[in-house]
Amino acid sequence: MHWLKSKTNNLQKMYIIRALRSGMFSIAIIVLFFKEHGLSMGEITLLQSLFSAAVILFELPTGHFADNYGRKKSIVIGGLVSSLGYVFYSLSSTFWGFLAGEIILALGCSFVSGADSAIIYENTDQTQGLTSCIKTEGNSASAGMVSEGVTSFIGGSFLALVSLRFPLYFDILLALAVIPVALTLHEAEKPRKQKRENIITTIWRVMKYSLREHVELRWLIIYSAVITASTLTMVWFIQIYWEAVHIPIVMFGGLWAVFMCISAIVSMKVHAIESKLGRKKALFMLIILPVAGYFFLGAHLAKWSIIFIALFYAARGMNNPIMKSYVNGLVNSDERAKILSVQSAMGRLMFMIIGPIMGLISDTYSLQVALLTCAGVYAILGIISLLFMHKNRLL
């Protein structure tokens, strides 16, 4: 009980919350679940694109709520709403039913997104500099990835043997478990403002500041969006790839867990990686990894090629700790959750545009063509972003 009441354990509690939020028993077989109910790859990626659209719609209002009314409250609400989203998911069998679940889940994710990173950053020892911030964010991300690895293994290799729907019931419990832990968080009292800024005014001001006025923030957010979209797109092709090269479904959970462990190890070591490489090389590495992964997977559709999926998980392990730490270092506390929400929303926006197109290409032509197209598209977007960062002397 003392541990729960202690104000000094906020960071450890946030690690637990990240682990609970990131765990998903159904993730290793979710594409197969959609296909079992008649959805094409184009419809699956459209569904995820609409989820991203909902996240974009909710991100800034929920970030505003977290900054003004409390990040602890925001996380509690997020856990409750996310569990409701999984309930809708578990009861649905059609595209529209799944979409309802996705929209509710998007709202739940948005309430937590930004608020969690803001609490983590503000409970990190700032005297240690950027390396300490990257290390803390990396450890947090690693906790989430280990959780996803464990739950995906249990869900994909055991629970799915009952039915492909069965793991979703356990996802409901995982989302609900966030609430009691979040209730024990301690948050500093915010000084009361004489007049709270109108939410529309806030959203416009934050968007204008982060994407127009502050050049470094703008290009960090855009580049982060490219990396996020590149790894997120692959998430929805992995199971199709395994199916195409005849990997048994019973192995899906184990494989997903292995790759998540790779991501978790990279996250734990990302502070040392970034420190050794330096800012410029670390940023280059973030785009090289997924582009190389798409190229090799598209060029060789074979069982042995699945080793290249590890490149995406290495990028995933590096992306958030590095990019969020860079962004966190440029903003003040009162605006932190909102600007982190802009960063998250931009990644979702890019995926929302590119994901369904790649799904359609896969349905119309082939999986290989879609993967090679992804390699080209993300290489071009990454190079353009890096060139603008170089032009503005940000590398």
C-alpha cells in the first residue's frame, strides 16, 4: 500500500500503465480475425485509416483537457473508454461494427496519448540532460513492448485456439486494469487561471506554433510522422506476409513476441545508441531501417525473409524515445501534452493517407508490389524531411 501512496513512484506507475495500455492479446491475429469476417486488405487498412482520423480529431481536445484539468484524470478516462471500445469490438462481426469500436478506442487512446509522456518527462531527472530523458522514455516504451510481446504470444498461440474472437475478451480486462493504477498517480496542483482559453483558440494556437512558427518543432514532428506511419503500415501487413509464406497460425503469437522483444531491447538501449550515433546519424537511421525492411520483404517473398521484419521493430524501438525526447526538450510544461498530441496526430494523419492506398495496391496487384511501393514512398518522404532539416540547420 505504501508503494501505491508514494509520490516518488510515479515513474514506475507510468511504466505499469504503459505496459497495460500496450498489451493486446488479439494483436497477433487481428488481421486474420477481420478476414474471417469477410474484410479485404483494403477494408482493413481503411478501418485503421478511419481509426487514425478519429485519433486526429480527438488528440488536441484531449491534450487540452489533460493540460488544463489533469493528466491523471485524462488517463483514468482513457482506460475506461478504451475498455468500452474493446467491448464493441468483441461483439461485432461487420465493418460498421468494427468501425464503432475503432472510434471509441481512438477516443480512449487520445485521452492517454500525450498525458502519459508528459507525466513521464516531468518525473525524469532533468539535470542529467537529453540522454536521461531518452533513457526514461525508452524504458517506458520497452515496458509496453514486453507487455505486447507477452500478451500477443498468449493470445496468438493459446487463446486464439479457442476462437479468433476469444483474445478480445482479455483485451477488455487489460484496458480496465489501467484505471486503478492511474488513480494512485500523484500530480502537482496546477495554479488556477483567471480565464481558461477557448478550446478552439487553443487548438489553433498550438497547431500554428508547432507546425508553422517553430521551425525545429515542425520538422521534428513531420519527420516523426513519416517514421510512425512507415512502421504502422507494416503492422497491418505482417500477418498477411506470414500467411503468404505459409507460416502456421499457431506460430503467429510466438513470432510477434520475438519481434516485440527485439523492439523492447532496442528501446532499453536507445539512449546509448543515440548518444553514440549523435543526433544526425540517429535521425538517418530511423528512416533507413523501415525502408530497407520494405525493400527486402518485397524483393524476397519467402519464409527466411521474415527476419527483415526485425528492422521495423528496431525502428519502432528507437522512434518514440528519441523523437518525443527531442520534442519534450523544446516545449514548456503547460503546453507539453497538447504538442505531444500534435506529434501523435501527424503520424496518424500520414498513415491515414498512405495506409489505405497500400492496402488497395495489395488487393489489386500483389503484396510484393505494395511493399516495394511503401519502400519508395517512405524513402522519398524521409529524404524530403531530412533535406528540409538540413536546410534549416537542424541536423
